[in-house]
Amino acid sequence: MKEWLEKIDNAQSLEALETLRVETLGKKGVLTLEFAKMKDVPNEEKKAFAQNLNQQKAAVTEAIESKKVTLEALELNRKLEAEKIDVTMFNAEHTCGAVHPVMDTMDRIINYFQNLNFSVEEGPLVEDDFHNFEALNLPKYHPARDMQDTFYNKDFTLLRTHTSPVQIRTMLSQSTPIRMIAPGTVFRRDYDITHTPMFHQIEALVVDDADKISFANLKHVLVEFLHHMFGEVDVRFRPSFFPFTEPSAEVDISCVFCGGDGCRVCSHTGWIEILGCGIVDQNVFDAVGYENKSGYAFGLGIERVAMLTHNIGDLRSLFESDLRLLGQFK
């Protein structure tokens, strides 16, 4: 046994120590095999035989545990030595982070509307059917629900498909006049070059007495905003349909890439669709208990604006965390 104790004391690594443990105390180890001989030892000698083996086992176990503590401390010191850095060393390379282009675009839009005295409102990402659809004039089985590829949960809740539910919650909790924007994350079951399952929107709502709001107000606000974001582009309003506004319009800007001459980005039309807007439908006001009120609303996708302002060809590249792309926006 003295030979084994010397081997344990001379072990140079935790792996070598584990090998010695198996060779002595393992299922087929030296001491284990000696204990198996107990059945062949005469009865009068068994007590002394067992005591001797137990003493040897205790000595080996103690030696292994003691050596293990020593080797673990040495291993830790080796790792610390290998990983240490000299914080006083001069580093000629200077790198810094930057705001993600999506967040940068969202901040620019929020700052613009805050300067126009719009409040910033927030709401939950997991919504119920009333706030996300019913109160927005989208009753069950309404065909316009097909426009929303929705993620439903087993408890009949859903991931919000737009930030419009924040408008409903704001109207239910506040009195007029209301002048608000609702920036945030939304979710739809869609994924291609211009769509992702998770994206960001900013929607706006203005509500006041019926004689104080008109489509002309909405048009003026949007034209000034689009000039702020894209410079002196042409802006046009096209009649459209949204369940929660009537009348409704799609808003286009002249292509920022070709100046309206026609290119691949604008499908050679010279125009790029940028947002939707309209006068709030009376059914929406009925759902929140408003009477004799008028208002306008509009909404846009942040990623789409970020693509246009930063000249990015594929929306999905905004979410791939490619430092070669993100490093261009410092």
C-alpha cells in the first residue's frame, strides 16, 4: 500500500489522480478485490483482516482527497495565469458601439413627434381579442382579419399584430383631447425579403371634439413628417381601406433611390408605399364610449423606414447581427 500512496502523492494532474482512484477504489480496484477475499478468510482472522483493509482504504481515500485539493488549486492558478491581462498595456485600436439602425430610426421618429407635443404610450405585447381586433372594428370572422397573420396562444390571447391596441387602452383610460404615439414591437406570421415575424411599428392617434379634426390636419402632419425623414420628396395619398379608419389612405413617397424615375426598388413606378392613415371610424369611438368626437390615426413600420433611410436592400439583414453591416452605422 505504501507504493500506491507514493503514486498518489506524485500524481501531476487531476486525470492521473482519477486513474489511481479507479485502480485502487474502483469496482475492479486493488482494495476492492482484497475485500472480495473476505469470504475465504477463516472466521477467527476476518476481524483483523477487515480492520487492516479499512485502514488501508481510509489512508488511500484521505491521500486522494488531499491531493485533489492541491491539484485543483494548481489547475485554477494555471488558468488564471493563462487568462490574465495587463490592463496597463496600450491598445492602439479604438472601437466603439453604435445604436442599431432600427432603434436609431425609432428614436428619430419619437423625438420628432414629442416635439409636436405627442405623448408616448406603451401597452402589453400579449393582447386579448377585444383590444387587438374587436374594438378596432374587426369583429370575429371579419374578412380583414385575414390581413393579420396572427400568433394565437392556447388561452385565447395573442401576440399583438399592431400597436393599435395601445390606442384603445389610451382612449379607455384618458379623456380627450388625446395626442399620442405608440411605438413598439409587433408580431405576424410572415417572413420574406421585406417581412419578419417580429418587427416594430409606430402608430399615432389624435382625438378631439368633432369640429376640431379633419383630414387636412392629418395630411399636413404627415407631409411635414415625411419631409423631415426623407428630405424634399413628393408625397401622394391614395384611397385605401382599413377597418378602423374611414376614409382611409395609403401614403407614398417618390423613390429615394431613383428620385421618381423608376428602379428595381420601386418596381419602376417611381413611388414607394410608406404608411397607412385615415379618419378614425365611428365604430371605434363607440367601442370606447366616445361621443361627438373625431380623430385621425396613422401607422408605419420602423424597419421599412430604416431600410429606405440607410439604403439597406434586405430587411432580414437588420436582424442577423452581422457586424460588417452594423459597423457602418457608427
